[in-house]
Amino acid sequence: MDTVKARIQGNATVVTISKSLNVKPGTEYRFTKGQIVKFKLNI
């Protein structure tokens, strides 16, 4: 599991995904927010 920090970019909050996960730029993903403010990226 990787740990990242959210940051503000323009009018959005952005989470950077490590390049090692081979996520293609422009690909859309869905995520869910847990009860204790944990996010899970559903790939």
C-alpha cells in the first residue's frame, strides 16, 4: 500500500498516483470513501 498526500491544484483537490502503478494518463477511475476517511481506488 502506498501513502500519498492530497494537494490543491486550481479548483480541484489532487492525489498523485505513483508512476510505478502504471496508470495511463487520462484514464478515469472510480473510488470510494470509507468511514474513517480512507480512499480506495477501484481499478
